Amino acid sequence: MSRHTKYYDFLGVPTTSTPEEIRRAYRKLAAKLHPDKSTGNKEKFQELQNIYEILSDEEKRNLYDTYGEEGIRKGCRRTSCLYEE
């Protein structure tokens, strides 16, 4: 079980979500936050896109679940990471 939950919390899904559940949550939020909408928010929409890019890719999602945001930023690989927990 992942202890890194910020991205999942942003989408409003549990860490055990399927790719389909993540995609549905992304689309729902994207429609709400899109800058062209009256309720839009450009910064939050960009953050949403970055989060979806990570959680929709199995390898990146595993890295995030293991190392968190730092792991993604520092370019961790499956077997090693520059970031020490």
C-alpha cells in the first residue's frame, strides 16, 4: 500500500484505484478545471495533467507509490533511486 497519497487525493480516488477509475476521475476534474470554463483554474489544470501523466503510466505510478514526488523528480528507476527515504 502506498504511503504517498497526494496525487490520489487530488483526483479524489483511493490508492488502490484501477486505471479506469483514475481516467474517469481525471476527465471529471479536467472538465471542471479547464481554463476555458468559468470554473477553470490554469494552475490546477496543469497540476492535474502532470498527476494524470504519472498515475496513468504503470511504471511512473509504481515509482510514485514507492518514492513519492521526490522519486519522480529525481528520476528513480525500478531498482535504485538517488533519493533515500
